[in-house]
Amino acid sequence: MQKYELVLLLSSQVQESERTSFLSKIENTFKDNIIQKDDIGLKETAYDVNWKSVNNMLYYVSYYMNLDNTQLEELKKNLLY
């Protein structure tokens, strides 16, 4: 198993219920592998990211995880659309 850090930058325009649901899905799927979660919250970016966020505010969440190759592929599959 390798240690990984997953940092998610979520749009500030997303409803809290949607954000909570999305994060819960990740946490439930990988609950045995999560070492630490840092729910950093809303922060303004230092530069314009030209993304859906109108005000350069993004919601930051960081996970520290132990994953093997199979779990890493499953995580990628869950995050890619």
C-alpha cells in the first residue's frame, strides 16, 4: 500500500447537501483507507481559475489515504466522469 493525498476543489456554487453527498460517497467507499480528513472549507484562489465559480471561491477538502493499486484505480473511476 502507498500513501496518497487527495485534494478536492469543489465549486462554491454547489449546494451544501450535494457537496456532503459527494464527499460521503468517497468516505463510505474508502472508509478503511482514510488516515485523515482536512475539511479546509471555502477559500479564495490567488488567481482566476476560469472555472464555473463566479467569485474565485472554492471549497477545499483534503484526504490522506493508504491505497493499493486496485483501490487507486477504483478511486480514479469514481472521480472521473
